[in-house]
Amino acid sequence: MIEVKKLVKRFGMKAVLRGLDFNVQPGEFVALLGPNGAGKTTFLRILASLSRPSLGDVNVAGYRLPNQAAQVRARLGVVSHLPLLYADLTAEENLDFYARMYGIPDAPSRMTEVLQMVGLEARRRDLVRTFSRGMQQRLAIGRAVLHDPEVMLFDEPYTGLDQDASSMLDEVLKSVAAQGRTVVMTSHDLARSEDLATRFDVLSRGVIVASASRESLGNANLLTFYKQALAA
Amino acid sequence: MQLRPSFLKATLAVVRKDLSAEFRSRELLSAMLVFSMLVILIFNFALELEPATRKEVSAGVLWTTFAFAGTLGLNRSMAVEKDRGCLDGLLLAPVDRSAIYFGKVISNLAFMFIVEIIVLPIYSMLYGINLFNPGLLLVILLGSIGYIGVGTLLASMAVQARTREVLLPILLFPIVIPVLLSAVKASSGFLTGAPMTEIMPPLNLLIVYNLIFLAIAFMTFDQVVEE
Amino acid sequence: MTPKPTLLKIFDWLSVICLIVATYLALVFAPTELVMGQVQRVFYFHIGTAWVGLLGFIFSALLGIVYLVTKDMKWDIVEVAAVEISVVFFFITIVLGAIWARPAWNTWWTWDPRLTTAAITELVYVAYFMLRAGIEDPDRRARFGAVYALLGGLSAPITFMAIRLFRSIHPVIIGAANENQEKMSMSGDMRVVFFFALFAFTVIFIDLFWNRIRLGQLQEKVERLKLKVM
């Protein structure tokens, strides 16, 4: 579903990603782990077609970036630590706007479906301004799945959430993944990733330094695996 | 569900979103309006608008007011997109970037027109000048299009810079001087009842400027918003 | 470090010689203009610097387009070089113009199309550098700079035309003069000095441009070496 070969991204002369290889099969849920400044967000922005690769091949959902960005965007849902929502619009109006931007047919019923999924059906007519951080993040997920994307990217979705909000977000993320979508999530919260992901990749200094599936990890501790990967 | 909206539908979606957000909060419009009133009041003291010279000076006062209020609106309109990551949200949609540009231009123009429609009668009343001249309205239409067309492009650059709000007028004013000059010239021509031979050159210049700069903005907008 | 190319060294010396000769020609050789007197001598350098400023300005707009199409950083370095030289020479032009204007038009400054356009162009450049200073990412800085240089390059001639709609008192040197403008006539010797000044400043422009591009390339190299060390 995602194929990345020898990806290089430079900002000026500073290389953030240095020949990164990355493959994701359909239906996989990959947690992309790594310390701050490893290039996780940069990498995700390239997959999301928001940033252009300097060198290398990037294919998402069968289309090549950056040339076929429009096809990729139609099949892609993104949740970042920013909500990407308009504070002066209601939950419903925000979704309605994005439904128009994605050309979704029969938008009202899809919106209701999505609002139920993220548990905000009762607040649909309230301004996003009045929402708590956790509610905004759930609505942001609703926004991202509105057009039923095949691939989803989560960039630090737990940033700024308290315990309750994080647990609720867990449920929503699980239901998103359960619908057979391919997911890549960056996080520095190992415990949260451990529950959700089927595969763990460690990104350090611009390359993937280790990768392990949930099965191969077995009973071993994710934290041990992570520390070994970074030390290597 | 891999459907993509048409260019027009995407443009209208952006306009609709901006208008409904603004009609709810009225933050941008009220700021622009109050500021316009203040500028006109300050001009009243600064220029001692004598009845005899009012007609000549009015065009300049009006356009200065619109230009200042316009930067306020442009800054706010782009800051809303940038602050909560909404610009990324727009860019993630499978639509042409220029549809986003034209959507923002149309909504910024709508705000500008609303301010102008309110300021004009108040100015007429305060200074006893009849501003309801179809020629003047045409100049305001053309001048606003040029101003907002370039302003929207430059505002989307300015919000991505460290200095943000401070930067927009500095970037915008030297580039839109032709718009302001010819708009002032044509407006005062209409207000003083000058012959059409005197009014046509600045009007033509406005049209040429608008065509050139809208085309350039159309071509360069994706370079400005993408990484 | 790569040594300075021989041709560039030749240009360095040639510029110095040209500047000395042009100064001599303008101050000593050229006959004193009958109407304006000695102050007219400033005109040769005024035109020379204006020409160079204009050249850099046109270059920067074209280089902006080249950068936007190729996305190659080397064009950004050349573009910045062109803008930097232009901003300095336009400033000199404006100052020399003011020195000339004082006795000729009895005022340091008039809102004549050329003067005003030069001043606005100068402000476009200042804005250009302020824009660049506010952006961290080098690629984005280059892209925004290129777009802005292009916008500035397009608006300057339109600004000139717009201001021209008002009346001008600036003398037209070459080409058809408007009926309402005084035309300055030049004798044969004056023409020699005039064209030599143009030539001299073109050489100086090429030399500075080349040196500035080289400086930009060396800066880039230093950045790259710094990154290697880290």
C-alpha cells in the first residue's frame, strides 16, 4: 500500500531523511517510533503529499508522489496534532466543508455515520471552539475518515490529551483500523502504540533502523526493542 | 469513494466556509470597519477636509482607508488558515491549489466589498459628497480585485514567515502601488466629473494590472503553499 | 578553496581602471554643460548606476522564473546577487539624482515618474530582503524570493506607467521626447563620456555580480562543511 525507496529529504543542505526504505502491506497498522528530530513528521508530511521528496520513489495507494498527488490525496486521511478544524464553524459545518472538498456524494448520511463513530452525534451543532481538546481530536479523526480513505496517517495524535481523552481516542483509532485500513502512526508514546499497532518501525537519523511485527516481538518488551534499535 | 470535486465546486466550498465562519464571529469584518472609521476620522484632523477641496481629496482618503483596512482583513483571513493547521487541511484535499487561491480571493473580496458598501454612505453623509456614482463603483470593483488578488498571494507568503502580520503591508504596498494610483486617479476623475478621455487611461491600466497579476498569482500559488 | 578565476581577476582590475577613467572623463574631459553648469557632470554616473540597477532588477525577475522552473539552488544564489547589486546601485542613482535635481529643478526631490519608481523599486528590494530574513527553510526562502522578485519585476514598469499618467519634468535623454519635456542635448564629447560611463558601469556590474555569485557559492560550501563536521 505504501512503498518508499531510497527517500531523501533535504532542507537546504541539511538532510533530514537519508535514503529511507519503507513498505507497508494493505491492512497493516505501523507505529513509527523514534526520538524527536529523527524525521518522523517530515516523513509523514511527504507521505501525505504536503512536502516534496528531494530524491527517491514514493508510492502511496498505487500512485506516485509528487506527480499523482491528487489521486493519492483522494485515498488518504491525515490526523495531525493540530486539529485542522475551523473554530468558528460547528462540527457539522466543518465536516460539510471537507465533504465538499472531497466531492463526497450523499454527504449528510456519511456525516451522521462519522459523527456517531467518533461519539459526537449529540454535539454536531456546537461550535468547535467550545470543544475540549479530546473532542476536537476525535472530530479531526472524523474529518480524516469522511471520504473513506484506504490509507491513514496519524502524526502524534495523542499530543495534549489527558488520560480519559487518550482512552477514548484509542477506541476510535481501533475502530478506524478495524475497517481494513492501512495506518501509519508516529508516536513517542510506546504504551499506546503497543496496544494498537501490528508492526513497529524505529526511525533514527533519517533511516529506519529496526522493524518488528507484533508476532516476532512475541513476549519481548517493546521498550527493550526500541532501546536496542536506537543503540545499534 | 474516489470522487473529486470540480474546480468550481471546490472554490465555492472555500468561499462558503469562509463566509459562514465570518458571519458567525464577525471578527474580521468588525475589525476592518472600526479601523476604516478611525482612518477616516484621523484624515479629517490631518487634512482639514475643506468643502472646496473635498472632491479632489476624497478619492485619496477612501483608497488609503480601503488599503489599510484590506491588509487587516487579509492578514486575519490567512492567519485563520495557518493557526490550527487548516491550511494543511485544505492542501490535503484532492483539489487544484488554484481553486483554494480563488476561493480565498473571492471571500476576501466579499469582505472588502462589505466594508466598502458600509464605508461609502457613511463617508457621503459625513462630508456631504454624493459617492453613488456608477463610475466610482466600477473603479472600486476593479481596484479591489487587483488589491485582493495580489494581497491574497502575498498574505499566504507572509503567514509562513516569522514576522507574519508585520510583513504583509511591507510586501504588498510597493507591489500594488499601480492599483492604488490608478484607482485614486480614476475615482477622483469620476467624482470631479472629468472627461472620459482623462479617466480611461487609469481604468485601462487597472484592467491590465488585474489580468497580469491574477494570472501570475494563479501560476505561482502552489509554489507558495507547498513544501 | 578554489582560487579566484584569472578572468575574474582581470575583471577586478578592469573595473578599477574603468572607474578611474570614467571619473576622469566625467569630471575633467567632458565639456561643461551650458544651462546646468558643473553639476551636470553627475549625470554620467547617475545614468551609469541607474542602468546597472535596472539590469540587476530585470535579471532578478528572470532568475526568479528560472528558479521556479528548475528549483536549482544555484539560481537562487545568482538571484540574490542581482538584487543586492541593484539595491546598492539604485540607492546611488537616487542620491546622485537628488544632487543633480537641487540646482536643476531647484529641489532635492520631485515626484517625477522615474524618481518615484526608483524609490518604490528600492522599497520592493527592502521588502524582498525582509521576506527572506523571516523564513528559515532555505528552499521555501528561495521560492518566496523568486515569486516576489517576479512580482516586483512586473509591477515596476506598470508603476512607472501609472505615475507617468501624471505630468513629468524628468528630461528624456535618448529616444523620442514628449512635447512637454525639456530635451537635453549632448555634444560629441559628452556622448563619448556618456557611452564610456555606460560601458564602465557594465564592466563594474559584471565584476560585482560575478564576485557576489562566487561569495554565495562559497557561503553554501561553508554551510555544507559545517554540516559535515557536526
